[in-house]
Amino acid sequence: MTATDPALTALAQRWCALSLLHGRIESHIERALESGHGLSAREYSLLDVLSRQHDGPGGHLQMKQVADAVVLSQSATTRLVTRLEDRGLLTRYLCATDRRGIYTDVTESGQKLLAEARPTNDRALREALDEAAKNPELAPLVQVLEGETVGA
């Protein structure tokens, strides 16, 4: 395959379209969450991931798992957790069976803010997808996200 290979060029174009769609969605959600709830999209994502933990075996995520889930480095995730902990939205504690492990839980205040922000996130996602669907280059990607069969 060469750089001018039509298959590679088409793949690169689809990758650019996917990147554009992601950027537009994230930017729209970011603005809505920040203005409505004082949360960044990353903060919302972190609260959402951590709110899905449960007690019992395998119920709490280790920081590496949290970092993978929010697509950040471990150090960036730790800084993000610290910011939310400073705001009273998260709490950290040592794992009872492994003193090297640190778990993070969403506080009552964090759960409340997350519940208030979730409809804003969902609405902003819907708005961003509806807008993107008007763009012929992005419409097929929106269809895939919505579970529709492209070209059917």
C-alpha cells in the first residue's frame, strides 16, 4: 500500500471524519456541562464511570482502570480525582485487602450533581448528533452510532 493508494486515502478520510465528529460532540457537551453545572466533559465522565462501581468482588475500579475508562493517563486521572475531591464530589480511601490500592467513590454531593448533569449531557449529545447528521460526510457515522445500518 502506498500513500496514494485509494483504500488508504479513503481510510484516512473516514478517520478525519470520525475525529471531526468526536471533536464537535465533545465541544458541544463541554459547553453545555460547563455552563449548566460547572463540570468539564472529563469531570462528568469520571463521575459517571465511578458512579457505576459497586460493592463486592471486582466492584471498585483501580486507578489504572479508571484512567483507561476516561481515556487519560494515570497522572492526569489522579489530578482530576484530586480536583473533584477538593470540590467534595469524590472521596478516596485505601483498599481493605491491599494497602497499596486506593479506591475512589462519588460522594452524595457528587451523585446529586451527576444526576442533575446527566440530562444536560444527554440533550447536548442529541443536539450534536442531530447537527452532525446534516453534514453528508458525518451522517453515515451518526447512523452507525445510532445503530442504523449504513447504506440500507
